[in-house]
Amino acid sequence: FPLTVRDDAPFKQKDVAQFLEKHQVMTRPLFAGNILKQPAYVDINCRVVGKLENSDRVMRSTFFVGIHPGIDEQRLNYMIDVFDKFMKHTRKK
């Protein structure tokens, strides 16, 4: 399930992803966004239109939380609780 952290959030994508991982909620970075910043594409000859600000934002702020049809209600509730714990922890700062 893809999530994007807002630019005005009091935390960064890496903060929430690390917290989730620490609590056994698996995450993955999104391999997308500004692909021209990926090492394999740095020196390719291509046409770029604009500053690619939205592509950079997706690359910087989006990640996946692992879900699948086999997740039962107990595990889903656990994930929700971990997100809730992170949000409460973030508000205390």
C-alpha cells in the first residue's frame, strides 16, 4: 500500500518507515519518482521538461507498507496500532 508523507508533516518518510520496521511492519521504498536520479540513469541522453518537482517529491516521500489478502484482522489492527503509536510519539516532540 503506497503512502506519501506530506511536505509539511512533522516527520520524514525515513522516520516513519524506520519506526514501522522496528515494530515488524515491513516497508519498501518506491522505485519511481525522478528516475534520472537513480545511478543507472545519471548520464543518459534524454529530454527533460520542467524541474520534475513532483517526481522528486514522490522519490523522497513515498513508500510502501506491505499488505496482502492473507493479512487477518489481528495483524491489520497491529499495523494500525503501530501507526497510531508513531503519530502519538511524533506529536510529543
